[in-house]
Amino acid sequence: MEKIDMAIIGAGVVGLAIARELAKNSSRTIAVLESHPRFGRETSSRNSEVIHSGLYYPSSMLKTRLCLEGNRLLYDFCRDLGVKHFATGKLVISGNKEDEDQLEVLIRQARANDVAVEPLNKIQIKHLEPLVKAGSGFLVPSTGIIDSHELMQALYYLARESQVFFLFHTPLLNVQYDGKAYLLETPREQIKAEVLVNAAGLGAPRVAAMLGLDIDRCGYRLHPCKGEYFKIQRRFPVKHLVYPLPGPMSLGIHLTIDTGGGLRLGPNAFYVEDIDYMVNEEHRREFFQAAVQYLPFIELDDLTPDFAGIRPKLQGPGEEPRDFVICEETDRGRPGLINLVGIESPGLTSSLAIGRYVKKMLDG
Ligand SMILES: Cc1cc2nc3c(=O)[nH]c(=O)nc-3n(C[C@H](O)[C@H](O)[C@H](O)COP(=O)(O)OP(=O)(O)OC[C@H]3O[C@@H](n4cnc5c(N)ncnc54)[C@H](O)[C@@H]3O)c2cc1C
């Protein structure tokens, strides 16, 4: 049996950021277990790749604090390591007078969170983005886009340089706590670790359940929520990300620019039972109708299915949004276990801040 100090389950962007942070200036032995043959094959490579500003949620929420810190850390990290990114800024817009109250609420929330925003009228929006149709809105300069694969690649190399072992093709099958350490069962070997970090994304409740935690009592049950994307085939000169007003389950079908300059619409949001990443072509019209409101230049035939991701949502149908769960489980009889559950958007933006948060939790 291999004995190590720390095991991390999951090599998504969150597991990678935690591994890199825990290994920095440390002699601890750390292993990352990942079912797939490579890092970042699930949610971390199936998202909008937006560096969020942290404007949408109340200041008291952990996801707000981690997003604000993560935004700054991510821009610095990208500059220092040459990870492809662009500080595009984003426009949040409304089409009609009735929505202006909601815009006001968002502007107030942004300011309460210390996120700089610039309110804009119709003419100012036309000046910034001549192709976009909107009644009013605001600009968020700190929003940007990132190549998530390059980010994960950089985190992976940094962690490996700090002697983190990556065990790919290695699903965690079971795990037990013997009162002192965690005994991890994998198809290849048994591993004993004093600290266990569960960063398994959609698989996190399953890992928690392996350790005897009742996921319903803990509030760890996930409600997977799919988001599909459609590509806009033709190129148009749009410089900012463009977001409509958010809905109860998501930020709405928005326009993002990928780091190659292509335009993409999405994601929509609907709850699913199974994890499958197919894009339903029949949703093309739904995307077109949502986007043509503010992008009158697009035509139905411009849209082609791109990809889909699945949000690890704690918020069930009809429920209020939930915060990230990052919990050290001593109170539940599992000292040294940290569960990360419900790390949906803005988890990519927050990843470096989550790494620091977990390190502080373990040091503290
Ligand atoms: C549609 C969509 C759009 C989004 N847009 C944005 C955005 O624009 N900006 C932003 O900041 N965030 C965004 N997010 C959120 C962001 O993508 C996630 O918060 C982030 O990728 C979560 O990373 P993770 O490492 O926790 O999960 P994952 O990437 O899912 O990684 C978990 C890993 O654990 C592995 N695993 C699971 N179970 C086991 C096991 N038993 N044994 C071994 N390995 C296991 C999986 O294979 C996987 O690789 C979006 C998410 C979605 C779905």
C-alpha cells in the first residue's frame, strides 16, 4: 500500500489549482486521482471560458468572495505564465423599459461587491458595439475570456514540478476512514492518505457517500443541469461579451467570444438525469430567438451545434441559488476530509482562490 500525505480526487481545474497550491513550497507527498486519461475532460473544458467579475451574487456568499479574488489572481497568473486570455469586458443589456429595474438591481449589487460598472444608454451602447441592439445596459470592464485548456496545462505543469503525482485512468472505487487516515481503493493499488480533498465535480456526492456521509442530510445532492452552446458560423466584428438579464437558473443565453475570435451563443439551462454531452439540434430555434433580440444581424442558419457542459448544481428545480460548499468534515467525524460540492459557475474564475482557501483551511 502506498502511503502519502494528501490525496485529491479529480483533475478538473479545481483539483489542479488545489494541487498546485498545496504543493507550493512544501515537502508533502500529494497525489491526484483522475478517472480519465487526462486532466480537464469534464466540466472544466465544457464551459463559457469567461473570467467573471463577481457581480451577480450577494457579497456575503462564498462564491462571490472567491470569484472576486479569483478574477484578480487569474489575470495575474495568465500574464505571468503566458496563458491566453483577453480582458474583453462585457455588456449586460436590457431591451425594454420594464427590465430597467432589474438592471438597476444588478448595478447596485455590482457596486456592493466592489465591481466597477459603467451604466450606458442606448447611444453609448451603439457607440461601443454598433451591431448590438439594446435599450440600456452597463459595461463591466473586469470580465474577460480565457483559454481554459492552457490554464489547466499551466497548473498541471506547476503541480508536477512541485512533485505532485498524477494518477490518470484511476477512478476512486471506494474509500474508508480507519480513524487516522483514508484508505483509497483504486483498480490499480491501495493508497493511504491523511488528508483527502474531494474535488470530483459531478462525482463529488458519490465520493462523500463512500465515506458514509448522508448526502441529503448534508445538503450535498446535486441536480445536474445541462447547458448547450451553438457556434455562430459567420464572423462579425463584436468586441465585448454580451449578456441579457439573468434568469433564475442561469445568466441567460449570452454571446461570448472564444480566444480564437469565434462567436458562440449559450448556454441554455435544463435539468437532466444522465450525463451526456450531445447538443440537441432542435434547440437551434430557441437559441436564435433568444439571441436575435439583441443581435439582429444573425440568421437561423448561422447557428451550428457546438458543445455542452453539465452544471453540478445544488439548486434543485424551483429552488433558490445555492452557494459553493467547501467543507472540512471534522464535525461529521471525518477530520482531514474536505468536500467541494456544487462548484458550478464561477468555478473556473474562482479556481485559484479556491486553491488558496483549501490550503488555509488545512493549515488552520
Ligand atoms: C455550461 C457551463 C458554463 C460555465 N461557464 C463558466 C464560466 O464562463 N466561467 C466560470 O468561471 N465558470 C464557468 N462554469 C463553471 C466551471 O466550469 C466549473 O465550476 C469548473 O469547471 C468546476 O471544476 P471542477 O474541477 O470542480 O470539476 P470537473 O472539471 O468536473 O472536474 C472533476 C474531475 O473529477 C473526476 N472524478 C469524478 N469522480 C471521480 C472518481 N470517483 N475518481 C477519480 N476521478 C473522479 C472527473 O473525471 C473530473 O475530471 C461553467 C459550467 C458549465 C457547466
